Amino acid sequence: CKRQIGHLYRSLLHPFGRPTALRERHALQAMRDLGVGVPELIYCGTRQQAGRWQALLVTKALDGFVSLEDWYGEEMPAYYGDTLQGRMLEAVGSTLGRIHQARWQHGCCYPKHIFLKVHGEGSAAWVEVALLDLEKSRRRLRRSAAARHDLRQLKRHRQTMPEQDWQRLLAAHAAFSRVRCDVI
């Protein structure tokens, strides 16, 4: 549940400001249309009270998911092993590649906003990825601009992710999005 009072963004279409909850609702719907995992939207509403915008955005909880930040903080790579770790990095890279291919920029691409859930066991296990906090998401004119912004941001905040894992994620991103990795 996200309650906001006076949280606005401005653009050419909305020079006087528009509630960021509406921007996030639009991004949630767009990501879902792209096949990207996001929380299910339950309700989004806005109103003006005494000249100030108020907004309420309610999404379904991502039960069973863990953030990428916690994945590394809780030593899950060692727990799940190299095979599943590789699948996780490919899933994250291809998910980000999918949004960048469509010229969407997450805008707040931190490990705490990328969520993972393991399905299955052993060699049949796979990782589901979901993105959170899309209030800064927007379309860019070029795929490379979207990718550059998000990947630079993720690289700066990746903390305990080893360089080898970072390179695997970039390779998966490049394979899916066809955006050159040297943009970061």
C-alpha cells in the first residue's frame, strides 16, 4: 500500500504536475503487457484535497520472493549452487533486456527492487523475476539510453555481487535486448 501526498512528476504532457502513483500504475500495466513480472495492481486512485494531490496505490504482495540484495546477503548462491545461480542471472538479465528492448527505463534499478522466487527443485529449478517501485519508470527515445541508465545504476549499487556474476548478467541482457553492453 503506497500513500502519497504532493508526490508529483512533471513532463511535457503534464507541466503542472501529475501524481506519481498514476505514472507507476501506467508502468505496472506496461510491464505486465511485456510479460515482465510485477505485483498485481489491486487499486489506484487520486484526488485533489485542499489544492494538494493525494494518491493511493495498492498492489498484491510478492509472497515467497526475495530481493536480489537479500539473495546475495543471505548467501543463496552457495545454497542453490552454480547452475541455479546462472539461471537467476540469465532471468534478471533477460528481464531487464525485455524492458530496455521496449525502450522502458526502470529509473530506480537497485538490487532491493529486483525480486526473485525459485520454483522447482534440482535440475528442473528455475527463477521467476519481478520488478518493484516503478514510480520513476518512463519510456526513452532510445533503447540504449534506457539500458545505460538502469545498468549503470544497478552496477553502482550491486554491493556483494561478484564481478563474474555481473558479467553473466550483462551477457544475458545483451543476448536478449541486442543493446551493446559497452554502454555502461
